[in-house]
Amino acid sequence: MIETTTVSRPRPPDMIPGYRLEKLVGKGGMGEVHKATQLSLGRTVALKLLASELAREETFVTRFEKEAAALATLSHPNIVSIVDKGKAGETYFLVMEFIDGASLREMIRSPQLDSGGALKIALDICKAIDYAHGRGVIHRDLKPENILFDEQAGRIPKVSDFGLASFIDADNSRFNLTETHVSMGTLSYMAPEQRIDAKSADHRADIYSLGVILYELLVGELPVGTFSPPSQRRSGIDRRLDAIVARCLKPDAGDRYQKVSDLIADLEPLVPLSSFSQVPRKVSRLERARRAARRAVAFTARVFATLMVIAAAAVLGVTVYRSSRERPEATNGEWFTAALEKTGTLPAQGRIAQDPEGRLAQVGNGPDVVPLISFGRELDVSSKELRFAPADRVGRAELDLSELEGYQVTLAADVAAEVPSTTALARLERVITGAKPHPRAALMLEGLPGRYVAVVLSGNEAPVTFEWALAERRGTMLGPQSPKDGHSRLELVVDRGGEVRAFAGSGKDRREIAEPLNLGQGWKRHFGKMPRGVLMCLEAGCSFERVALDVRRDPPAPAPAPAVAPVKKVLAPVPLVKKPAPKPPPPPVKKKPGHSK
């Protein structure tokens, strides 16, 4: 994300030919919006400039021009219209009609909004999105900040910011800038399938976002985790709206409304023929602080009397300071990659076993010392469990083990996340500021900085998530609801074939979270190096027990046997045997005379 200080440099009034910049009215990661005058007609327009840092990236230039293409195809009273687009030097710009009114975010905060007025606003937004869908444009980033009220046109809502829009061509193929397994949009308003893979999300993702906006208009809060129906949260709301909201927020896209026109057909009969909703004017931070002060004083006077009034004044000072430094809620990925200050290197009791086929490190009871490095918050290793005390900051602990090389790695632990504080002073601060803590604890396998896979447990019953950021591959998958007590066994496994799996629960309750992430046999290159085990604690008090890091490797090849010289057989000499000389024949017998017959 680009820092706003680098985006909002002073601009010369005549930097865009034909227009004069008057006033900076908005800024963000993609660029900034100025109130300007179109010199040829003398009318006021909104001039949107792409940040110079992003203008050098083809992807962001294409997305910027894509917003212009989306707006050019749409002409509807509830959609901001485009006037012009172009490039001046190295600066890309869009010219749109100027809406000098409050956003829907300010409307939601207004006490003057009744349920009838909320339904009228929701119906107008639905009609705008139904019109866009009919022309093949899917918004994909619907949220209160992108809906503005045009006081000049009778205070009607207008949908803006089509920078993440997707187009459906005539052959029903979709053109967008999102790659597979990339999650884009604003997490609180995104459909489950859009969080996992924005490329495959269709127009029904907008219907999910409309359901979130409708719920927030009626109740004043987001539908997080296991939420109650609107009629149970606020009196005077028609119970028929419960079924409408529930159908919009179905996790499976096939169970939702299949067209916005169907949603309009159910919603329109419930809109009063005469409904009043006063759009609030833009108020300064000082005015918001004054209103918070009045509420705080009244609350503390009724409940805590004089002593708590003094405490409320201190909390109010913190509120005013925070309101002057407002920032959007950080995502898990921003917390995971945040730069944190090292708080110590700690020796934890445990066991380190090493054999030819791998290395296993366990934290808990054992005769060995397992070194840990903590960041951001103090880590307590005095007992069997590793514990971060409750706080609203980030805590990180790394298992500092060397020579971790192998073909498979497993990280597992019993994990717990709890709300940072339940003191009366903390509850009072939340009433004043409207802050809703989201306690989370996570296991993470991290390679080079910013490259990781993680499994995240929620302390307020939100789904367990499996998340990854491996260079250009990023995404999030939703698993089962986190247990009510915020305790579960979590496990991350990368096997020899490069399949990354995440699990929650133990024994018969052990469940795999969504689908495995397949990195292939060369999986280490996605991490940049052999990943190390990391424990994360976000806006909570966290404990980790039975922590185990197991690295498997091939056993060393057996040493070859020493060579043995062949044995030569020595033959004994054969003695010579002399053959006996042949005997001479006997001499002939001579006959004696006188012996004739």
C-alpha cells in the first residue's frame, strides 16, 4: 500500500490541460481526487489522478483505465457518470461528475436515519447494480465509502469507484485483472468465494455485498460471525427483512438471490411510500469529538457517577487523538508483515529431538532449552504455555532454531485468543469510540519477509481462515466457525509434494480448512528459503500450548563398505610320477630232445 504522504504531494493548479485544480478532497492507495473546474464549460468536476508510483506499473494503469471503461458503459441516475479521461505527461487522470455530499458511511452513523429511509437507500443502490449487471459490469468492491449522496440531485445515492470492476463479454467470458487464488476487495464486504479466488467470483458476489450493506443500514453494525437477524437487533424492523438479508448472505453463491432484480422484487414492497431520511452534512473531527463527549458524560453520570466521569474524560482524550489519526482496519496480512520492535530473546523449557530422519522441537516440559525471539509485545514463558498479555497491539514469537532443512515441515499448537480487556474503563472506551475488537491468534510458516502461510483463529466466532502470501500468489480460504471459547488445536503442514494443508481441532473433531494449496515439489522456492515457525497474536490476549515444530528429512545414505582385495589362490605343485619301465617279454622255451610223441 502506498503511504498517503507520498500520494498527496502539492499539485500545480494547471497540471491537467483544460482543468484547474481547486481542492484535494480524497486520497488513498491508488491516487487522489481533486475538486476541479472544467475551463471550457466553467463547471465543477471531480478529477481523479493515478499515483505516480503506480503509473509505472502496467497492471495499475490497466485497472485505472478499466474504471473509465466501466463508467463509460453506464448511464444511470444512481451511478457516478464519467466526463473525460486522458494522460498529461506521466499523469493518468479521470474526470467525473462532482458529488458534494456525504458518503453512506456517514449516513449509517447518523441517528436521523430510520428503517424506512434505510430501505429506500438500499433499493436505489440495488437498482444501480442491477443496471450495471445488465450491461455486463460487476462492481466487486461495494461498500459504504463508495456510495455518495448527491444533494444537487435531491440527495440520491450514487455508486462510485469501479476500479475493481469485472466485465462479462458477449460470449459470457469475463475480463478482469485478477489472477487465480488472488483475493481483491474489502474483506468485511466480500463474498466468501471472492476472498478465496476473486477471478472466479461472479455477479452474485455483488449480491452478498448488498446484503452486508442492507444489514449495516438497518442495524448499524456489520454481520460478523453468527449474527442475529435485524428484527432482533432493533425494534420496528419488519421481520420479512430477516429472510431477505439471510438469503443475500448465504456462504454458497448458489443459495443466494441469482439476480439483483429478484432481490428488488422482494425488497420493494417493504419500502414505505413516504419515507424520510435526512442526509447528514459533513462534520469535522472536532464536532464528532464534541458529540462523543456529550454521550460519554451522560453515560458516566447515570452509571458510574463522579469517579467514572473523570475516567471518561481520560478516555475521551484518547478518542479525540484516535479520531485525528483515523485509518482503515488492518488486514491479517498487514499485521503479519508489519515491522515490529524486538522485545527479547527468551529460553523456554522444552525438548529438542534430532535423529537422521528429522528434527522435532517441542515447547513445554522437557530437559532442553528452546530459544524464542519476541517482537511487538512481551512474551511470558514462565509456565508450560507461551502467553501474550491482553493488548490491542501485535505480538510475534519466532522459534529460533538453526539447521532447519528437510522435505516436510509441520507446525502445531493448542491456541487461544481472548478479547483484550473486559474492564469498565475499556468497555466505556468502546462505547465512545464504537470500536469492536477482533481478537485473533495464528500459526505461521514464514520464509523470506512477507512470504508466509498462516492459519488464523478468531476469538469472536468468525471463521477460521487459511491465508497465504507467496510472492505473486496470495489468497484466503474460510474454514469452520471458530469455537465460542476461542480455543482450538491448529496445525500447518507442508509435505514432500508441496501440498500445504491447514487443520483446526483435535481427535475426532480435527477438520481440514478448505482445499490444500499446491506449490509443487519445488515448494521451498515460493518461500525463498526453508520456513521457520512463528506464533502471532493480534488485538488480543493469546496463549500457545504444546507447540511443536517437526521437520522431516531424508536419512543420510549409508557409508560404502571398505574395498577388500581379491584373494589369489596358490596351487600346490603337482609331483611328477615316474612310470615304471615296461617288463621285457619272457624268453622262448627251448624243447628238450627225446620228448617227441
